[in-house]
Amino acid sequence: MRRRKLPGYLSPAERGWFYVFRFYGLVVLFFLVVPLVVIVPLSFNASPYFTFTRKMLELQPSGYSLSWYKQFFTDPAWTHALKNSFIIAPIATICATVLGTLASLGLTRPHMPYRSAITAVLVLPMIVPLIITATALFFYFSYLHIVDSYLGVVIAHTILGTPFVVITVTATLEGLDPQFYRAALSLGASPSRSFFKVVMPLVLPGIISGALFAFMTSFDEVVIVLFIAGPQQKTLPLQMWTNLRYTIDPTILAVATLILLLAVVLLGGLELFRRRSEKLRGIKV
């Protein structure tokens, strides 16, 4: 008679593979995170040059200073680029979120024709190399006379961010039980009220996840901005690229640290929101 396996029980071989995969995951995480962590102490370095010594490897700069952060917040070139990034990225995020959510609602309908083909077209900006997308947008936007304008940059970043919203919202909608929507209709609620009062709260984590990915995509993008933006539309990543190419001062490290901190805060907030949403839905986290 075959012995029944208890839930949660791991055999010695399975336990061994479990620890091997866990160790492998930690090694991969180490090599991904350490280069980012090294930037932080370097941004407080008092030296006016990019220096990397043995003390740097020990995360001990030769001297600490906040001068590069002060330089970032007082230099007109940096502040102008920061302002542009916080103008373009939110607008592009809102546009991408609205368009991606509407597209996902259509793609998840039971009898949507050509669903696979439409999905493939919508996610193309994630697959096609950015240099090809940038070249195509440059020639098309030149024909429309929106190169060297905020409108052109916003539209381009909306195109890049929409696939992230489509993927996350579609996955959330496909995991949603349609009986909730039907139950609301059967109780007398209108279709719009049923959507906003029943469906929307349940898919909100997916919408916010897609919006955050769209925001970071717009905030970090540099290739398309190089083709489309003019001097007045220079964003923070483009200003970093310009400084790396021509001046190379440690202010770039301070900016990189602030962007890294922004990404950590956004992802942390997203995780807290996801846990809270799952608790409200009765899902054990």
C-alpha cells in the first residue's frame, strides 16, 4: 500500500533541491542588488571626481559630503530636467493607465474577436528594440510636426507604458469571478454602477501596478527622448546621459541614488497596497 504524502511534507531530496534553488536565488539577487547599493555611498563622496578605491569597496569613502545633492537641487539644468520628468511622467502614466485599462476590459470579453492578434500588437512596444521604436516615432512625429514638443514626448511615453497596464490589468480581470458582476446586475445595479462599485475595487491593485510600471518606464526612459525631445523637454535621464558624455561629475551619483530611492518607495507602497487588497478580498497572504 502506497504511503500517502502529507500536505507540506518534503522528502529529503525535495528539501535538498529547495535549499539549492533558494541559494541560487540569493546569489542572483546579490549580483543584481550590489551594483545598485554601491552607488549610495559613492554619492556622498567629497571628491569631485569618479574615484573607486579599496575604501570604496569597503563602502568607506575618503570623505563624506552632501555637496552633490546640493548641486542637484540648485543647478538650473538639473532642476529643469527634474521638473520636466515630473510633468511628463505623470501625464503619460494617466494616459497609459486609461488606455490600457479600457483595452484590457475589451480583451477580457468572452467573445472578443482577434484577441491574440490585438494583444500582440498592444505589447509590441515592449518587444521591439527602443532604437527602432525611437526612429519610427521620430519620422512619424516629424510628419505631424510634434517633434521637439511636450506633446510628442508624452505620446511616446504613453505608447511605452500602455503594454504594462494591459498585461497587469488583463491578468487581474482574468482572475476575477464574473459572478460578482452578474450578481450586482441581478440586484438592480446599472452596468456602470456594477463596474465602479464591484469590479473596479477588485481590479484596482492591477491598475495601480500597471500605472507604477508605466510611471517608472516614462521616468527612466532616455532613448526616445534623445530622438524626440528638444532642449526645453530634456528629462532627468537625458540630463544624466548628457553629463556622462560631456562633464562627468558625481552629481550623477546623487541623482541615481534619488531615483533608486523613488523606485524602492513606489514598489514598497505597491506591496503594502497589494497585501491590504488581498486581506480585504479574504486571500491569505
